[in-house]
Amino acid sequence: MKTIDLASSNRSFIQQVEEESGQDVSRCYQCGNCTAGCPMNFAYDLPVNRIMRLIQLGQKDTVLASKSLAYCATCETCTARCPNDIDVATVMDVCRHMARREGKLAVWPVRAFVGSFLKTVETFGRSYEAGTMGMFMAATGRLISDVDLAPAMLSRRKLPFMPHSIKARDEVSAIFKRFREGVHEQK
């Protein structure tokens, strides 16, 4: 078991998580209900209740480096089971976004997929499956993996060659531009 140096507590991290999530993480008393109900717990390196405790202790580096953030399905089972009405799923989501902003999202294929997906949304105004798949396969070097699925997907029209067009494409791109410029952080 890893020893945590409480002197290295990052108070600004605790405050940032609480501000961005709108949750008071100090209300968590480690009952373990969130972890007991989590369908993704089998894949986590740190269970949900431990993530919550590490946030309470201000252990930013450990939390943001956790693979659990990338694997969280945001199914909200943890939130539904919390006896203190903490929106644990939102806390996990906030930490995932923080890790992504700082380039610390721990699982490379997940990070590559998220990046590919967001790029197609920014470019086309909505998800473009073939574009997401192509960028993801190129980024991960898995150029021919799952190629055998393409004929069935194409025949069922699940993988269009061209992206669907939307009316507000420029508005969606503007959202991404404002985010990159940090406008979302201004109050």
C-alpha cells in the first residue's frame, strides 16, 4: 500500500474540484456504496471511493493519473447510491476533464479515441463515425484491426462515407474555439 504524505495536500485542487463539480467532497464518509455498485470497478486501478478520498486529501497527481477516470462510464450508479447525495459521477467527470486539460488522461487508447471523436464534432458539428474511426486507428497504429466489421456496418448503413451536415456547424466550431481560448473559465 502506498503511503500518502498529507503535507503534500493540494488545497487548490480540492477547491477546484468542488467549484467545477458543484459538490462538497468533504461530505463523503467512505461508505463504499459508490464502489460496490460501480459496473466498471473491475477495470479500475483505484475504486471510486478511493478517488473521492484522494480528492479530499488533495492528492491531485494521483487522482489525475488514475486510469479509473478514463474507464468511468458516467452511468451515475455511484451518484444514485450515495447516502449523502453527492453527485459522484460529476466529480469523476470533472476530474477526467482536468486530466485531459493537463494531458494526463492515463489510458492512451481512450485519450486517442476522445481526441478523434471531439475533432470530428468540432469539424462537422456532430459525430462522424468513419472519421472518428479513421483518426483513432491512425493515432493508435491499429490500421487493419476490426476491418472485418466494415462490410456489415456499411451494408446496414451504420458507417456513412460522408458526414451528415447540420445547420449550426459554425456555432459548434465556435464553442470549441472559445474553450481553447479559455473563455469558459472567465466569470
